[in-house]
Amino acid sequence: MAVDLQNTVASLLIKDKIARDTGSRAEDGGSAVEKNIEAMKLIDKSSEQIAEVIGVISKIAAQTQLERQAVRRAHDRRPSPKASNRPVVPNSARTARRSGHKRASRVWG
């Protein structure tokens, strides 16, 4: 009977060690999950900033295209070859370009 008791105690000690090791690994896994969640939040924030920058770039590209069209129209309507070669750019295009630059500066600091 003493031998059975010793075997039972030894078995319980082994099981206790296994349970403690498993608990420790579970805590480590929980920490890893928390780190991954934080990394995903940073990626999400960066993605939002990138999307905002892409939006600004798209608006600048659209305004640049409008400016080119305005220059072509102004060139086509020029009264004589002696007229100024300086492009005519609408004020709205200049304003949009400035506001796009300001938005980009806010995003990237």
C-alpha cells in the first residue's frame, strides 16, 4: 500500500508540473496574441493614413489635369502669337493644390 501511495504522489507531482507548464505556455500565448492585436491596430492606423494620402494625391492629380486642360484652352484662345506664353491657371486649381499640400502635411507631420 505504501508503494501505491508513493506512485500516486509521484504521478500527481508529474501532473502538477505538466499543468504549471501548460499554464505558463498559455500565458505566453496570451501575451503573443496581445502583441499581435497591438501590431494590427498600428497597421490599421497606417492604412488609414495611407488611404488619406492616396486621396490627396488623387485630388492633386485631378487638379493638375484640370490645370493642363485650362492651359490648352487658354493656348487655343490666344489672340495672337505675340501674346504671353504664360499659362492661365484657374484660381480654384491653385487653391485645391494648396489645400492638398496642407492635408498631406497634416497626415505626415
